[in-house]
Amino acid sequence: MCNAYSLLVDVATIMGDFADLKIRIKLPEGAPNVAAAEVITIGDMAPIVRGIEGERGAGELVNRRWSWSGQGGKPVYNFRSEGREFTSNRCLIPADGFYEHTAPILPGQKRKTRWLFTMRDCPWFCIAGIWREGPAGEAFTMLTMDAGEDVAPYHHRQIIPLPPDRWADWLDPSVPARDVLGHLPKGSLPVTRAYPPPAQGAQPMLAL
């Protein structure tokens, strides 16, 4: 499952692109500190856009922790979407890529191979998520579904990347989740090998 993602865009870009979509972004806690990060991991603070109850086409940009504490104290960083409507507490998680891991592929390699998925024709996108209040404060998690054609060679489940034309609907809990959450067409999520890095001059597009 996805336990790391990338976010290299800044707050100004995030807000500007939402504005282009006629989605009003409020900053109830001031502009969040968004440091460019090639790898955001479980437990890190990161920006999310929360829906605002009763306000279609609006959201709040805040920093929150990725994952809350589940049974036995295990972090809940992914959450199954199947059979759920999510009629409250929806959020969008800005990202420009997400990672999946497979067994080592090179001789002598000890760490797992890390693959980076991006979205074709979108310099950044949003991942469907939900947030909740907990003893340690508010936190968010990423929704998951069965893997689509692009991710299936690497993992049997995947998080749910949303292109810009789905953002407003996900922030609006009156829109059924099944109308927003779904697989993208094959080829929408190009993949490159992030670790070990490909040899210099090697073809960046790889497949298992």
C-alpha cells in the first residue's frame, strides 16, 4: 500500500490552480508552511484541502498529520473506499507523485525497489482522502481501491488520484462517492524507478 508520496509544489501554485477551477480556498489558520518534499512519509505533517459544510466550490487549506492511531496503535494511513459513501470529512491531498514498493530487482540489492507514479498531463494532482479528530488532534488518511491497470503490476491495491475535474465534487459530500472515486484510463499514471535510480542514460519508463 502507499506509505509515501511526493509534493514539490508551493502554496501559491496550489491556491492558484484551485482558483482557476473556481474553487475558493480559505486559510483558517494562515498560509500553511509547505516545504518541498520528494518523500512524505506516515506521521509527517502535510497540506490538505478540507471541504466546507454547506459551501459548494470552497475548501480550507490546512496542515495535518498523515495517519491517525488505529487498533493497537497502528497508524491508519490507508482506508478502504469500497462500500462507503463518506458523507462528511472529505479532503483532497495535494501531491505530484506517489510511491509503491516491490521486491528488490537488482543483484545484491537489499532494500525494496521504489516506484514513483505521476499523473500524465498534470504537474500535480490530488489524492482522495478523509480526515478525523483524534486524541492527538486532526489527521488524514488516503482512500484506496483495487489497483487499476497502471498500478496492478506493482501492487493489488492503490490510492485514488483525482484529476482536477473531480476536485470540486469530492469536496462536496452530497455528490455520491461512487461518482467521483474510480480508476483512470490506462496510461494515466506513468511510472519511473525511484530506487535504485536508473543508470545514467537509461530509459526512464519502466515496467515489471
